[in-house]
Amino acid sequence: MTSIISEKTSSDQMLKSRIDCFFTQLNLSKMLLKCNFYKESGIHCTTMLKELFSLVFYGKNLYRTLSLQSENISFKKNTAYRFLNNSRFNWEKLLQLIMTHLILLIDRLTEQNRQSVLIFDDSLFSRNRSKKVELLAKVFDHTSHKFCKGFRMLTLGWSDGNTFLPISFKLLSSTKDENVLCEAKSMDKRTLAYKRRDQARQSTLDVMLTLLRDAKDIPAKFVLFDSWFTMPKTVIRVKKEHRDVIGMIRITEKVHYQYQGQWQNVKDIYQRIKLSDSKNIIGSACIKLREDKSAPSDEFIDARIVFIKDRRSDNWLALLCTDLSVSEEEIVRIYGKRWDIEVFFKVCKSYLSLAKEYQGRSYDMQVATTSIVFLRYAMLSQEARNATDDRTLGDLFYYLREELADIKLSQSLMLLVNTLRQVLTQLPLLSQEMADEIMNTFLNAIPHPLKQKLLLCA
């Protein structure tokens, strides 16, 4: 029993150490001040955020911890809920500052020929048991194909193929008044709280473009979409923001593209393409997109549709890319990074208590608790990166790499050969002629490429 307790204590201490290291690296106190986090008295905002952040990793929730008056938390229920319900705290800005800081650190370790991407997707933020949550709405769930009570969590993430980080999000209510189950509180239009609630009622495209503009400093060339977002109007709007798009096309007869001088749907284009010799790629077609039927021809944009085989069936899939210089294989490879955001949603809902940990009714609290969940995932992503990439150990790696680069392979081989020659000549039983004969036999037995390097070095 004693060993079990000591092991648990050691594990808790290690976890606390990693969380403290994460917060220290971010210099969180300064970031909180930039985002309007301050209190006139009482417990510091940094302490409260760190303790709320840590609960899930210790297998606890806020309600049970407060009801048991645990020593692991230094504040009472009212203090916690005032902190989470505060409408002046700019959680969106805090999340973006932290993620930008982490992305710039990781991007230094990514090769120039590997494309980093931005990924848009939405997921259900379920509040099925709630009745009086602010801006609660009936939203359509693409997974179950049913209407549920809650929000659509529109998320923008960044990935380099190894690490995924959520940059920002919006909890979208409904643009239709009849689908909104609980109205928003009246707010001063000059405040952050009003702007936050107003944006929750805007269209998905408008919110998406706002998030994309806010992420203008994030290094990424492509924006990835699934078939729900890859519509001509959306693609053209994103292209105007100086980002290229790669997305899955919806197989429908209602959307048309200009191919060989005619406006056709994707099924008709598929019938006319030239088949490829590739194993997984059926073929491709260069097309033009328009925002709507009234758009002039000079506003059309060029794109390519790549048709690929569906591994799950005998059907085919279509990917659209607005950068014609990218090869078909590269388009498929880059689009594969979109799966990172699906893993992110799964981890947040299954392990990080997204939409389950707190039972607040204000819209501000929904934003605050979601931001805390995203920060938890960011720490896990960084820890996973540190565990697999030696370059994240800091300057020590670069110093070691420079030292290793100072001596080349050919030079090291020549050093070994000269050392062997000296050892042979110093042996009392061998004459100089015998030592030279042994060395010549050894050099003749070396593979030709290595011998050439030795001759150049000599």
C-alpha cells in the first residue's frame, strides 16, 4: 500500500512539474494582462487558470472538488464562477496569442519543403440537457443527421503533419430566430460581450473569414476543408485572403465548374477526364470557379480537381486545389493532414471534458471553458512533440549538430586509416614493407565509393 501511495505522489509531482513548465514557458502572466485578465483583489488570475486547467489531468471535476473542499484548489465556488463568467476577459485573444507563440516555436523545426496548413472544421458542442443556456439553439449534427440542442463549434487549427494546435474557435448559435431556444442578454454594443454574442449569430462564412484574418501571422500556405465547406463562394473568398485551398468536393449536380468552355457538375467532368496511370489517382481536370452566376469572367479563379479512388468502396472522391503548380500526389498528401482536426475533436470530447466539466448558463462561460480545454490539448501536443523530436531540446541540439558537422565522413575514415598505419609500423614483429603490404591489401578491399573519398581527402 505504501508503494502505491508513493508512486501516485511521484506521478502527481511530475504532472505538476510539467504544467508549471508549460505555463512558465508561455510567460502567462504577461499574456493575461494583454487580454484584460485582472482582479482588484483576491486570488491571482494565473493561479486560478492553472488550477482549473489542471483538474482533468488529476481525474477531477470542479463541482466535486469544490463540494469536498479539497486542498488541491485554493478558491471557493463563487470565486470560480465569477472568474469563468467574467465578460471582460478576452479568452479568444489569449488562446490566439498562446497558439501563435507555440506555432512559431515549432515552425522553426519544420523544413521549408514541408507545407504547414490551416484546417477549418466544425463539431457539435452538445448541451442536450440544458434549457436556459444563453444563445442555446437547435443545430444540425452531421454525424447523427439530427437536430440537437447546443452550438456548432467552428474551429481553426494549424498542423505541420506532426503537431496540431487549435488557434481559435467560435461557438455558433443559429442565424434563424426560430431555432434559437434562449435569447442573449442585452449588452452595451461597445463591449466585448456584445461583439462575442453578435458573432455567434452571424453566418458561418463571415465568421470563418474573420478567424482567417485574425490568423494572418500564422505561417501556412494552404487552408483545408471537408466537403461541407468546399463551395465555390467559400473557396474564392479564402483565395482573396491570399491563402490557397485544398478541399474535398461534394458529389452533387447542383454545383457547376467551367471545364472545356462549359459549366458542368463534377459528375459530368469525371466522365470526360483523361485516365491516369497512377495506382490511386484516376485523373485530374483544370477548371474555373465563380462566386455566383452574375460574376464577370475576369473574377473567375483557376483550380484543379483531382479524382481519386475511395479505399472504402468502388466509388471515387474529388479534391479541389487552387494552386495549379502542386502535383496530384502532393495534393492528396497535403489533404491527409486534415485528419488531425478530427483526432483533436475526439480527444477533447473523450478525455478533456469538452462541454461536460462545467454547467454554467452564460455564453461567456461556454467560451471560457472551451478555451481551457483547447489549452490543455496544446500542452499535450507540445509534450508529444518534445518526446519525439530531439530538436525541441533547445540550443544543446544545435551545438551538438554543429560539432558533428565539423568532421566529415571522409576525414574520419582517413583519420582511422592513418591511426592503423601508425599502429602497424610500431609493432616490433612487422617490418615497414610488411606494414605497407597489409595497408595496401586493406585499402584494396574497401568499397570503391569509400576509396574515392579517401583519395580526395588524402
